[in-house]
Amino acid sequence: MDHFEVFGLPRRLAVDGAELQRKFYELSRLGHPDFHQSASPERQAEILEASARLNAAYRALRDPIARIEYLVRLEEGRETREGATVKPKAPPELLEEMFEIQEALQEAKSGGLDAAARETLGAQRERLQARYEHEESRLRGPLTEAWDAAAPAGRAAALTAFKESLATRAYLRTVVDDIDEALGSSREGYVAHRRH
Amino acid sequence: MSRIVGIDLGTTNSLVAYVDEKTGLPRVIPDRDGQVLLPSIVSFAGEGVLVGAAAKRQLVRRPEATVYSVKRLMGRGYDDVKDELPYLPFAVAPAEGIVKIQIGSREITPPEVSAIVLKSLKERAEAHFGEPIEKAVVTVPAYFNDSQRQATKDAGRIAGLDVVRIVNEPTAASLAYGLQRIREGLIAVYDLGGGTFDISILKVKDGIFEVLATNGNTHLGGDDFDRAIVLWLLEDIRARHQVDLTDDAEAMQELRLAAEAAKIRLSADERTSLTIPFDRFTYRRDITRAELEQLIDKLVASTLTPCRMALADAGLAPSDLDEVVLVGGSTRVPLVRRRVQELFGKTPHSQLNPDEVVALGAAVQAHILAGGITDMLLLDVTPLSLGIETLGGIVSVLIPRNTTIPTNAREMFTTSVDGQRVVDMHVVQGERELAKDCRSLARFELSGIDPMPAGMPKIEVVFLIDANGILNVTATEQRSGKAAAIEVKPTYGLSEADVERMVEDSFTYAEADVEARLLIETRNEADTVITHVERALTQGRRLIGEEEQRTIDAALAALKDARGRTDRDRIREATTAMNQATEHLAELMMDAALKGALASRRADEIMER
């Protein structure tokens, strides 16, 4: 059973968040281990498994970007797993700037940046963050609509578009996090939460 | 279904509670003296084991044999705690793996100490209900990792309790509030206890308590406030009396208790004075709330970072929250309240007693599990990301933090060498990218793999985090469908055999005569009174007449005589008589001390001018 099927949903990306939550609560009430404490051990194991599946399904579907990542995995028939689905890839138009940023990051690691370099890096961070947000709105908006509207023949193209966009987004996220770390604006070594 | 009680196993105090069938409301169970809080202190001084208030009285007398704040050591290794060992009066053996406390020639683990506290609460509940209690819901800090949770579960087993559920303290508190005060909305629960700090963000709707994010610090609490005060006092004593008390374990305990008491008084008063009669001199010092706040400001501020991280993980701004709830004794400190209010921009709730609310919530969860409540459900999360170590020591995250539990993740493993029969995995918990910076949970060894060319075997490993937040691992060889054998080597835990042995040991101890234990407690109480009276007489004999002196001396002799015998009632009667005989003297001394304190304050004020 895939995550869409757990909620009785078609494999489409337009999902009503409030309705999804309502269903999640309803299914939790029916199948949570707390309400089946006196069942047999075998039955309890099944309930635990079903409850874990429901929670995973809700997690994957409630967030629009996580939903896309899951859809890509599902369509490609890969193992169900959270985490790295796409290899981060730099957007071609930013390659030159990236080279500069990586150099600054190296410098930050080996000794520190002077005030001017910090300021430049800070400005670059803001541009990348804006580019990141742009990529997310593209995923949530036009790309999502394209998938839902695509005829079976057009799905491969929609999937490719998702993967490219996700790869760019993942790349931007990593660089922004690295810059934050170099500038000391995040807790040392703490990986910023990569929200799906 | 048999009765399930709710237990808050705290750093400083522990409690047991249940839901009253008639009212449907949770209630805490007092001991036979009417006390609700059981100090989480265990003393191995003397022949028997003492717990609670009786053990607390041994803190100063036998610091090296009296264990407190053991929760800070649960599920931890020597390296984790070595920085705070200088502050602990008891010894911890420098060994691999789990912390081992050294009491004389005996080594005892934190779960065994906690088991003694749990057992005392179990007995209290049994006395209350007049029936055996075998099941409990036990709370832990939300930010406890797998090892710390497992250690808590082990403690239950050693105490003869089936821990049917481990519940996170802030979420337990939200259940208690949910039953009585908060029906719907986004809530932040700020829980600062004796040794741990948690922040949890929940969404409450239609009886569902869904945790959105949690964060915290399992090594931050009121103990750290006390320590900051003690360090300040030590400095002051060095300056004024030219004495360094750092290595005097008894004096350090006196200081710690005095610091704790002063901190508590400063929640209500702007200024308080501290008087500690040491052997060589009596130390007096005034401390103001402003001074206390300066000492603990950094500590309080350090709770705000986890709050911000939890909000970020939940995708919320402080202004999105409808309610903020305060839990834990340390939230009585005005500075803590002020900082919380500043961060969240609203007045926090604290209507339910912050010392009791977690136990009450644990009782609610127990009642849910027993089938007594069907319209409330808690959906909690795992606080830390779970991952496995991959090539180059990098962590591959399998289950991200703040995932609703129960949850699972599947991962395929294979061999890298022809004919390889065993595959190792290293499971870690934490948010760092390198395994060495995360918490090592366990090493798993998958064995019994049929010899095949490298890469051919396909072993599916399922990592399941159950509703307790505890990891369970199973493995299947995909070709044969056979379950693969897994050997677990917990990094900071007890092995199954260890727990079995401890369960047996605890039964042996349980059979030891209850009467003997009560006798020890009564004798200890008598000892405390004798010490106090002797000290009072050296300082205050001149305050009373000859006849009164004779009465006191006679009572003291009678008490000493009774203490040497085994008749418990007689010792108690003699103790009571002693207390009565010295009532007047105690009053006179109190007056004198007050006058002294006032006089010295006036002197200080003159000096300031």
C-alpha cells in the first residue's frame, strides 16, 4: 500500500491539507496502539506496523514539497525512504558565483573572513535564499499543476522537471546552510532542519 | 485490565498518580505522612538502603554513600559526565560503557538506583489501593535519547514494574492541562525541572494532542542554578574566611542545600539570608534576587535557543501560539517566567502545580492505555534524528527528528566481500553530520548470512521507533525470507543478562525484613536529633536555666539509650520527648539568631554608606 492509498487518495499532488489532517486524526483514533493494549501480541505487532505506516504516510503527504519527493520515488519504484532522494546539483547559471562562494567558505574554515568578505557572503546568501524560495514556489505551483494535468504520456516529462527542480533546491539549501555556519548564524555544527 | 499508575521519575522529586474513576480526574498519591513528593535520593549508608526524605537526611552526614540527581546519569557513559563529577560527592568508576557509581566496594548503576525510587512509589501505590501494582506509565524528558529511555525502562523492570509506556514529560503535562484547561489550539510547553529542560510545541484539536516539534537539553535545570550559587558562595567564603571548602564533601552538601533553599525563597522574596554553621565558623550571607538573577541569567538564556529551534521545526512564529504552559519546579523562578513571557509574548499558564502536573498527565496516559479514556489521544514525536554510520563516518539519516511515532524506516544491506557472513551496522542518534559527533546507540551485527558473492545477499533491516520512542531493529534476508540473527551491543546500556541479574538481586533485597529497614530509618532520625541537640547545647546552654538543662540532658541520655536498642517504638517515643524537651531552647536560639542576623545586616548597611 503506498502513502496515497493509505488515505484513499489518487496519485495527485493537489491535496487539501485540512481534509488530510482530519483523516489522519480519524485513522489514528481507529488504529493507534494506545487503544489496542489488550490485543494479542501478533495483533499488536500488526497494529504497530499499520500505525507506523499511517504516520509515515501523513509525514510524506502533508507538506507539498515532501509530497513531490515522495511521488518521484514512488514513480521510479525506489525503496520507500526519507532523506536523500536527489543528488544536489548547482543551477548552471550560478556556477561561476558558486565557485566564488566555495572559495570564501574554504577561507572561513581555514582562518576567518574579514568584514568585507563577510558582507559579500551575506549578500550572496540572501540572493541564494531568494532563488531557493523561487524554486519552492515553482515546485508547489506550475510544476505541481503540470503533473496533475498531465496525460499519462506527459508524466515522464513532468517527473524530469520535478527532479531537476528538487536537485537545484537541495543544492541551494546546502549552500545557504554552509554560509550560515561560516557566518556563525547557526549553532555550531547543528544541521539546520531541511524541511521537505 | 489491571490498574496502571502514572509515575513522574524526576531529577529532584518523584511522584505517583492515578485517575479517580468517580471524578475522572487525576490525583497524586501521598505517602503515609501526607507527603506527595518523594525526594529522588537513595542512601546506601549503613546496613540498609534508604530512599526519599530519610535518604535526604543522609546527604550531609554520608555524602559519599548518598546518591541524588541520578537521572542526569541515566543512559550515559563516564565521558559524558566526567565534567560534573567534581561536584558530585559520590564516586563514579572510570569504566567503558554505562556509568557505574562506586559505593564502598559496591558498584551500582543508575537504573538500579532509580529502581529503588520506583519501588518506593510502587509500594506507596500498593498501600493506597490495597492491591499489588504491576504496571506503570513512566515519564522521561522529551529530549531523552534511546539509551536514556531504555535505562528508564530497565529501572522499571528491576523495580518489578512493567513500564507499559514511556511518555515525554511536556506532553504528559499537556494531557493534564488538556483534561482541565485547554481544549484546542497551538500550545508550547516549557518544562524546566531539576536537571533537564524540554520545549514541546503541540497542536490540540478534537482530543488529539499532536506534537509538532520538540527540543531541549537533558543536562540543564535547577541543579545548575544551585551549582552557580554554590560557586559564588565558595568564592565569598574564600574571600571572607580564607577557607576553601571545595574538597570538603559534607560542607559542599550543606552549601548546596542552603543554596537550593535560598533560591526557592528568592522566588517569593527580594532578599534572603543564609546561615550555615560549619565546624570552624558560622557562615552568614545575604543574597538578593537581583544577585541570583545575575548568576543564572546565562543558564536561563540558554533555554531560549531550543525554544526557537522547536518553533522553526514546527514552522511557527512565537505569535502563532495560543497558549504557553509552564512545567517543572524551576519555572517558579521569576526570571524564568519573565524570559518565557518575553519570548512568546504572552502570559504563561501555571495553574496546575508545576511539581505535580507531569505525574497527573502520566496518570491520564495510563488511564487511556487501560481503556478508561477513549476520546483523548497523544501523538508524540521522536526528538532526535536516527541514522546509521556510512562510509567515511558520515551519518545517513533514516528517521528525521520530530517524526510522529510509532514510525519505521527500511534499509537494504549487503556484503562487500565474497563469502562474507556477517554485516555490521552502527546506529546513532543526533543532528550532526558525522557519526562521531552523534550519540552512539548500538552496534548491530547481522550474522548467519549464506556465503555468496559480494553484493548478492539482500538483507532488509527495519528500524522501528515504537510509541515509547525506543528503537527496535529486525532484519530479514530477502532471498530466503529468513529472519537474520541480530546481536545488539548497546553503547551505553545494560545487556539483557545484566537486567535479569538485577531483577533477581532486587527480589533478594526485597525479602530483607521491612522491619529492619524501618528500624534503620528511625535510628537515623534519632541520630539527626541527637546531633542537633548536642550542637544546640554547646552554643545555647547559657540561654537556659539549670533545671531545663537537666531535663534536656536526661532526655538526651534516654534517647541515646533507646537508639542502642532495637525497639522502634521506644526510639520514636524518646525522639518525640527529646524534641519536646528542647522546644523552648530552640525558640530562644532562633530569637538570638534573628537578632544576630539583624545586627549584622545593620552593620552591612552602615558599611555601604
